[in-house]
Amino acid sequence: MKTIDEAKLTKLYYSIGEVADLFDISTSLIRYWESEFSILKPHKNSKGDRRFTKENIKQLALVYHLVKERGFTLDGAKQEVKAEKKRIEYIENIKNKLVMLKNKLQDIRDSKAEE
């Protein structure tokens, strides 16, 4: 997978040209993918210029990986992106439950220590 060194991403926003250079693709391809993939939603300034955050760049890296490196069709990549989103939500749900369980166990431990 084409990796983007997050340590080198020091700015808050990147222009579409800078992002295109990172991936060595055209700006028109980025705009096209933006119209095809709902996860690609860069911020736009008052003039309508796209401004990409680190998170936007990560999302674009996923699309790039699926389409350019793994050879997915756009429809296949869209399905994979949806599946990845569900996996992330599932993992976040498990993390939240584990934090709640940890807090309950700490409360039990603390109440036993007070006795």
C-alpha cells in the first residue's frame, strides 16, 4: 500500500495539487474519485478550492491502494470501503465496551479496597 509518512504531513491543509503530487496522480483523478467515493470530502474554502486534511489524505490513500495497487474496479473499491468502514465502527464499538468494562472493574476494585 502506498504509504504516506504522516510525520511529513505538517500542515493543517493541503491543496489538491500537493495531494496529487503525493500520490503521483492527476488532480482530475482526485476530483473524479471525490465524485465516486462518499468518504472523500475535502474541505473547501470560500473560493471553492479543495483543502485536504491528514484524514482526507488517509482516505484517499485507501482509495488509491484499492484502485491503483490492488486493481479493484470502482464498484469493488466502493464495496471494500464500506466494509472497511463497518470494520472500523465494529472495532470502535468493542473499544468503547472494553473501556466501560474496565471502568466498572476499577469501581469494583475501589469499593472492595474501601471495605
